Amino acid sequence: MKLDELVHKLKRHPHTRFPFVTQYVNAHWTEEFRKKQTVLFFKNQWNDTIDRIRNGGAPNDVVRSLEDDRARIEERLRDAMRGTIDSEYKGLAFFACSGGGFFQVFGSHVEFEDQIVVDRRPHLKQLARLADEYEAVMLIMIDSSRARVYELKLAGVDDYFSMTDDVPGRHKVGGWSQMRFQRHVQDHRDRHHKAVARAVVKLFDSRNMKNVVIAGQNDVIAEFARFLPRRVLDKVFATINLDMIEPEETVIMKVLEHLHEHERATESRGVRQAVEQAAIGGRGAVGLLATLRAVNERLVQVLYLSERFAREGGRCPNCRLLSARPGQCPYCSDELVTVELGEAMVDAVIEAGGEINMVEENDELGSFEGVAAATRSEKRAPSARAG
């Protein structure tokens, strides 16, 4: 299952009275003792979690649902450690609710941080970071007779196809014959570029690609680009001047460097725009309280959250209002439950149909407590005011 499909499925999972387990595992076990550390960590986490819920007076079927989740996750994890399944992945994410009939495993080529959360809903912050940082890019390597097209992520190559056409070489006959032959060669090149463009557009549309890089000799790139529609050209964020004989690994590394720079620049522009909009009372919110207000009103279109953000706050178990302070919900009068606000905001924004941008290093965002948002003008659903 693809990442976007998984996030959509988790968002749509109906709430039940049974707890929902989210478990992220760093499965990059370079040495055997790393596996033992993983087993011990989650054993202790599970024991503490089940004891806490049992001692809190949870019904037997709720405790049994958790125990079933634990057994199923541990069995799958043992198989992964033995190498009989999921051995190609560096990270594993488990989403389980036995009482609600839900179990899903997601394998990632990028490591997760070890974490287990038991809540009413799945916790999606690590998935959101993965979706943000490792967004796919289409790489088109092109010359006059060959093409290689890749779907890349920072984790590696996801898909690939190549095309080769028999384009005539040089002709030594002069005069009109040479001119006619040059036109003949150009016609072959154009047909080659048209065929590649058709294949590229088909992949671009089917995968809903948002980032494109074209690599090749500059004059060839210019020729090829004439056959691409505007919707594809608008997504080209870099062109790289190189020869088709360059090693694949070298080319991919160059593309990923461009992608990383592109994402950082896009994040910086988004944060700047949110700050400017907030300053004029427009579609933006900066700082924790203002952003929480937008989250609670389900107005966040894009949440910009520093990867260093870590702060506890409160969440109402009834209406789900988030607050920077503990205490009682001002609307339901229920006692707020302590949560990590970064995780809670990510979950709420995704559930409301917004996007997440996890920001690495940004001084401007840091000056506003590490959080900002681009907002919508209309609410998505019944809301609660800021806590």
C-alpha cells in the first residue's frame, strides 16, 4: 500500500470504543544486539501500557483487544527479525485495533523512531514527516535517441522504464542531400521525443507527480521540452546538464540534492507567506496559540512544524479541542488529557484534510515557537474555538 493511500485509510477509520495502537519501529538492525534492544524496548512499553489501562478500570474486552494487538505485532516483528518478511525495510509502522477489526503494516526504506502510542485514533506524525520529506520526483534522462525515466524518492528508485529509438547518425554527402538528411534526422529525433513525452505524461498523470527533473544536454532538453504539456513543465524544478553515459547513482544523487534544496526553498516561502498573511489578518497563523486556534477551527491548509518542536499540552477527550494549557475544556468541562502538541496538531490537521510540512532549519519559524500555518477562509467541519 502506498503512503498516501495508507494515510487516507487511517483518516477514514471509524472511531470505536476500543483503543487504537500505533507502533513505529526502527528496523535497521545493523547488528544482532540491535534486535535485542528493540525487543526489550517494546516489551517494557507494552507492559507499562497494558498495566496502565487495566489499572485504570478498562473493561476486559478492551484489555483483550490490546493484548491481541500486541501478539499480532510481536509475531510480525519476529518474522521481520528472522528475515522471512519485510527484510528490505529500514522502518516498520503498525496500526492496529483488534476490537475494531483493523490491522495494517507499512514498510519504509527510511528509518522510523521507536515509538508506541495507544489512543482513540492513529498517530500520524512520523508518517507525515515521511510523506513530506520523501515526496516522489520524476527524473527524465533524455538524449536524441534514448531515454530513461525514473520515479525517485529520497529512499531510492520506486519505478523505472527506458526507451531507445533508431535515429540515423551523421551523413557525409553534401549539398541538397545533406540538408534533406539533416531534416530526416531531425524528424526521427522529434518522433523519439514525442514518444517519450507521451510515456512521461501517462506516468505523470497516473502518479499525480508534483516534482520533475530533466537531465541531458541543454540543447536536447530544450528540444524535448517542446513536446511536454504545460502541466508537466510547471512541475519542472530543475534541469541538469549531463551525458547519458553518467552512472545512474551519480545522476540520482544530483537529483536528490536538487530535491532537498527545492523542498527547503518551498518551505521557506511557505513560512514567509504565512507570516506575512498573519501580519495583515489574512490567511495565516503564527505562534502556538494562533496556530492552535486555526487547528481547532479546522482552518489549517498547510501546517509548518519545526522538527525540533516538542511541547506538552491538553486535549479534550470529548470534543478534541487542543490547548496549550492543562485544565478543563472550556466547552465540555471535561478534564484535558496531556498530549504532545506537535503530534496532536499533525493528527488534527490531517484529519481535517490539511497538509503537513515538517521544517528542518528555519530561523523565521523558530522565532514563532516553531509553528505556523497557511489557513483557509472557510471551516471544514463543526469546530471548537482555540484553547
